[in-house]
Amino acid sequence: MSIVVIRFKNGTEFSFKCDEATFKTDSMTGELSGYSFKGFYDKKPLFFRFEDVEYAYSILQEEGQEDEE
């Protein structure tokens, strides 16, 4: 399972859990150019604009590992 965190340029963050998270970035600029999420658990993003994202990352959580929240 992965915990995905997306931070937007306005300072807000959105996080969720899923089975698999993949991010694609532009090789020249490093900007987010695509994403794929599979197997949502608690909530899922409906839509976000790439240009609004400051950064995004995923944390791989091993089975049996408890949340720190």
C-alpha cells in the first residue's frame, strides 16, 4: 500500500491511500505530466490541474505497518 501526498501551490495538501501510485514527470522541466493510482482505500482525488501542484510523493507502506497519524 502507498500513502500519496499532493501539495498544491496554495499551501493545501491532499493525502490518500492506494495500492499503487505512479507519477510521470517531464524530462526537461521535471514538472508533473501524468499520474496513475490504483486500488483506493479511504478517499480518491476527482481532479487536479498539474500546474497547481507544488510537489507530490508517495510513501510505500509495508503490510502490517501502522499509520503514524
